[in-house]
Amino acid sequence: MINNPVLRWIDDTFIDLGRQLRWFYLPPLMIYMAAGVQGLTAIVGTFFIKEYLAYQPPSSPNWPFGPLFRGR
């Protein structure tokens, strides 16, 4: 038994979570984690490409949505 309240809270909150983990929980958790990582890398990749290429939408009046992106 842990007498220090801070260590007891850490044990009850985080370490006990590891004690309750079962092996059959692992495959779904791995799938959810992979989907989350894929989503984050897609977002980061989009912003990186945007800044790296200095992308700006076309402002040609012949472009179908030109006025929408020119700031009018």
C-alpha cells in the first residue's frame, strides 16, 4: 500500500491502467492508433506541402471559382 497521496494517485490513474490491460484489447487499439496517426500525418503533410510550394489559388477570371478566392 502506498502512503504518499501523489504516488497513490499516479498508481491508481496510470499504472493500474496497465495492470488492467488484456492481450485481446491490443489489436483494436493498434488499429485505432494507426488510423489516428494516419489522420495526423495527412493534416501535417497538407500544411507542409502548402507552405513548401507556397500555394496560392489561381486568380484568373477564366477560372470557374476565381472570384470566390480573390477575397471579394
